[in-house]
Amino acid sequence: MYNQFFNFTQSPFSIAPNPAFLYQQEQYAKALAVLEYGLTYRGGFVLLTGEVGTGKTTLCRHMLNHIPQDVNLALVLNPQLNPLELMQVIFREFGIEAEKEAGLRELQDKFNEYLLGVYAAGRHAVLIIDEAQQLADDVLELIRLLTNLETDECKLLQIILLGQPELRARLDKYSLRQLNQRITARHHLLPLTARQTAEYVRHRLSVVGGDAALFNKSALRRLHRCSGGVPRLINVIADRALMGAYARDRLQVTAGMVEKAAAEVVAAPLPVKTHVSRWNWLWLPPLASAAVIAMYLWLPLPAFLLQQNPPVVAPQSVQLAPPEPEVKSEIIAPQEIQIIDRVECAAPVVCWQGNMPDGVLTFARIPVWGLLDGHWQTWQPGMSYEGLIVQWAAPTDFNGAVTLGGRSKIVEQVREMLDLINGAEDANTENWEVIGPEENQFISDQYDWLLQQQVKKFQADYGLDVDGLIGSQTLLAMMIITGKAS
């Protein structure tokens, strides 16, 4: 719809796995090298894993367009099969004829004969299985047995497994150790960084003859934040943002358009309405007074007050449980701890006490002490401490954990720090554009769902408690990593 408006030869952000759009960034170049190794090396397994939408299928399609002339290839796209069904699919893909009533053992023997014939002809048999995380354990064992087919010099079948991260976890099981040991090459695809996201978008625009500056810098930062760097989500959000720009007759996509697009296409919990009409508040004083008088006189409340009508819930609605309040004792006021050995918590410095992973504290340029054998001493990485205290000047705007939907100046600081952590060129929020109705406006100091997903990712990446709260632990960790803690 918008291709002619932007002078595109085709849609730049289709989610179809089109090899023409392959972005050969460093990790994808490595993944291609692993797949090419699987096409040419005789023996063992090759494993390519990655989160949903990181580009495994696109890489596979690219590889299928560059198959060597001496390769006999079989591709299994739906591996939710039992061992016999899998063998039947393999036979069909390789073009091997077999009796319909043949059992598993007969098929294995005939397959061995086929592989020997391929080897004798100087060719190479390769089996590719996509979505391999869906394979049952008995099917994985059958696949391992297929690699037992060999000559004195080499294996007769090369197998390439493509799957999601849980496939790696399954292969680590003790019962599958024999298969795991036969993996001769492996690679895991990660989401793109902020810089790579910008390069990815510009690359796809260049393929279709578009303007590389169609998404401004703030829009690219917002696109990375909303998508988490997952290529498929980048495509979905970018495509919707282009639709928004086209509908508004704009020749450049802004961060506000990306924000709006992400809110429309990325699954999110339903918003919780926190506004209470001022007219409702007028009923509170008389109701409260009636309740107090009734309790005092030990009289039952009037029936219309006692009646509890069940709440009306819309179909498929989502009710969010309120987050657990953060433990306030983590921040120790100066008057509560004056001196603990060499730990001085004199005003205006505040001491923070709690748990913090070594992966965060190694960035610390502020005093950190650990409790060891009853004595506080300077923290050292790798040591196991009974307690931890960080000498930290907390921001004046921080008054406890910020929960989803809350508003605070701290939220703006968190946005800026996440931009820095995610590799943005700068952390400014200029050029934000509010579009759409009032409830969809971007509010920089409001803790929205999209920002919460980034906070959770940060917490997981650095070994913090993944609670989605902007609490003292998360805020301190961000400030340590960005060098803002003092």
C-alpha cells in the first residue's frame, strides 16, 4: 500500500524469510559458515539455535539457494513425528522408494543401502531438520543412530538441526549425551544490539531502493527498545510504523510513530484503569462514617452496603496481580548506620544493603563492602559474602520502587540509562512525537509496559531478580553499569 508513496520496489519489512534481505552482520556470517560446514563436512551434527524470530529460517533459505552440486538434500519442516513417520518423511524427501507396509527396521536397512550408493557415486547426503526442539526423545535417538551409518573413512549422513534455545537445554540432558557429543559445529543467534538494529533497518531499506534516513535516530532507538532486537519484531513494528507515516502523509518515521505501532502490534497486558472520577470520591466520606458508626454500635450494615456484586469481567480480559512492594530496608538511612568498621554512611551518602551479582559490581567505581566472618571488608569478585553494603548517593527523586503505570522522574533516567546500556549513540529523547488519542500518548516519565519489558530484560541479563519493578537494586545496578553511581 505504501510502496509507491516511499518509492519502494517491494515491501522492505515483510516477515517472509526472503534470502534477498539477508543482513550479513558478524553473527549471521558465522551462522552461515556453520551451515556451509554442515553441507560439505562428512560426519556428525551441526546445530543452529536462536530465539523465535532471530532469522534461523532466513539463513536456511539462503543456504538452500547455494547447495553444492554434489549434495543430496532432505528437508524436514514438521518434526512432530514418531520414529517410523520420520523415516517415511526422510524417504520421501530423498526420493527413496519403499514398501508402504515396511517397518522401521526395514526402512533403516534400506536407508543404509541408499547412503552407501550416494557415497559410491561421490556425492554427499545431508538431512536438515527445522524446529528441531519439537523432536521427541525417541526420535532424537533414532537420528543419532542414523549417524552410525559410516565407512572406515567417514560418516555417510550429515545432519543439520535448527531450533529454539530449549533445544540446547534438551541436548544437555544426560540421556542425550551421546548425541550431544557428536555435534561438531554449533552457533546460537542473539537479538540485535541497538547499533545492529539501525544497520538492519537501513540495509532492508537499501534493498528496496528506500531512503536510509527514513527512520530518524530516535525512531531507531525506540524500534530497538520495543522489539528487543528480534528481527521479526523489528519487521512487524517497522511495517506498521510505515503505514502510520503513510496515513499521515509523512516522509519520515519518528519515535512516536514507532511507539504507536508497537502498542498496536506487540502483545501486551490490557491497561489497568487507575483514574477515579472525582464524583466517586464524594461518596467516600459518608460511606466511611456509616461504616464506623455501624461497627461502633455493633449493628449490621445496611443491606445495600453488605451486598457484594461480583465484578463483571470482559471475555479474555487480563487481571494483573499488584506487584509485591519492595523491601524498604534495602536502603539504609545515614542515621541508622553511622559506622560499621570502615563503612561510613554519613549524610548525604546513603548505604544500600542487599544482594548484587558480581557481574554488576565489577563495574562499580563506588565503595562496596562485603561481610565475611563477621567483619566488613572491601568487596572482591568471586568471594562468597554473608552480606553486602554499597555506599551510594541515591537520586533525590527516588522514593521507593516504581511500579507499572507509575510516574516518576526516575523513569526518564531509566530510559536514558537503558539507551546507553543497549548501545545507543546518545541518550536524548528529542524528536518524540505524540500521535493518536490521548490514552496512547507517549509520556516519558510514565512506567509503561514496553519499558517494563526492557527492564525485565536488563534484570535477566545481569542476574537480578526479574520482578519488573524499578526498585533500589535495579536502579543502583543501572547506575553502576552506566557510570552514574556516585
